[in-house]
Amino acid sequence: MTARTLYPPIIASREKALAASRAVRWLSLAAGPTFAGMALLTAVLGGGPADSLCSAAGLSPLSGMTPMYLLMTAFHLAPWLKLVAGREAGRS
């Protein structure tokens, strides 16, 4: 018996789709903390020469890399909010 007779292609493709779905779910959770860490490191250590390229010479308090990373963190919080909401719904 071969693997093909044991596992028809439709079942194998479902398993691959399920594995891919799980990987995407876990990868989506990685973005928020990554950007938050980058914002913290940039705020503590300073942006260096790249910060001056990304800011308009300090004309705005929202210029620079730290606010950009914080904004990216906010945009990538949705998977975490869904995760927390799912756990809270399971408790009630």
C-alpha cells in the first residue's frame, strides 16, 4: 500500500489547508509584539541616522520611527484582540 491509497488527495489537501491556516494564525500574532519591541528599542536606544531620514527635521512630534512603530503595533493588534475576546467568551 502506498501513501496515496491510504490518504486520498482530498484529505491530504484538507490537512495541508488546516496546517497552513494554523501557521497563518500564529504568524499574525507575531506582528504586534514585534513592532512594539521595535518601538521600545527605538525609543530607548534612539533612531540613529535612519530616524533623521524618516522625520521632517523634527517639525512634528509624530515624526520619526518610534511613532511609526507604535502606529504599526496598533494596526496589528486585531489578532490579539480576537484571541482575548475568544477566551473571554469561553469563560462566560
